[in-house]
Amino acid sequence: MADDTLKKLGKVQSADQGRDAIHIAVLTMQAVADFHIYGKLWVDKAGALTVNEVPSNVGIVDPFLPPGTKVSKGDWYYVYLNPGSITGLVHVWTHPDFPERPMAAPPDAEAVIPYGVIVDRAKQRVDAFCRGSEMSLDYQEFIDLFENGHSGHYSFNGDYIYSGDEEISSEVPVAIIRDVETIIGRSVYERDEPLWFRCAC
């Protein structure tokens, strides 16, 4: 039963799943730069952090670290490896990406931008986009559009932005959408191409 449960982690469950006990592999990793905990952080095998899930991620920073916790460069922290990624387990597990000792930051590791700085920069880029766009939405209204699916006379259905009474020929770059996702903490647009406006009139 434990193997089945492990495969179901990260998914919405049914009421009949019941309870179980599972093994989740953890690894101590050394921070390559200062960062703060303000939400879920993914990490790759070199210690680089991201706020979005990408294929190079091997796990997440300890989700039990309280929000606001500062991890300084050189500090050690737990990484919870992706479920099902380890190749052996007897409490001392094996994994293809990690040697059998704590992962020290490599001496030439690229500095990781703190999460709070990532969010602040995303907000600045989104605000600049709104001020230069044809849309009549300010920063907060633009964020509301993606978070709630509507804002003012605009609506967003996951594929397009619709305007009920404006004729707009414009697009939102993918980079801006990813900034919005960083700010609101979830994915809103799955494509790797610009998001277009469509007039609903």
C-alpha cells in the first residue's frame, strides 16, 4: 500500500484512501546564497532555487520551515526529494544525483536570488508592463484578472484575455505571465507562447 500512496502524493485524493505511513527521502544541502522562506521552493541538485516547478528540480526545501525563516549562505537545510525518485531505500537511500554524503555547495556555485527579491522584481516588471499596455488595468487589477478570472470588463479563461467593450490588439509576454504566477503562487497559463487579447464584442 505504501508504494501506491507514494505515487499519489501531490494529487487530490478520494475519501476512501484512508491512512498510511510512507518513506520520503530527505537530504541535507548547503545553501549557496541567503534566502528566505515565503512559500514553496523547489531546488535542483546544484542547490539553485526556483518558485516554479521545472524538470531539473529534484525536490523541495523543507516545507516545515516557518514562513519568514532566513537560511544564510553556508547553512544546512533539508531537501525533500521528489516522491518515487530514489532507486533504493533501507533508511540509508541511494539516488542517482547525489553521493552518499551531505551536499556541500560547490565552490563555483552561482549565487541564488532570495525568494523575496524574486517576488519584488516580478512585481516591478508586471507593474511596468501594465503602465505601458493598452489595457486600462493597473497592477492590482491585472493580478486580480489572473487570480480570480475577471477584473473590470476583462475576463481570463486560461487561454485568452477577453474584453467586453474594448478593441485591443495586444499580447502578454510569457515572461510576464510567469511573473504573475510567481506573485500569486500558482500556475495560471500552461502554454509557452504569448497570451493574446480577444474582443468579446
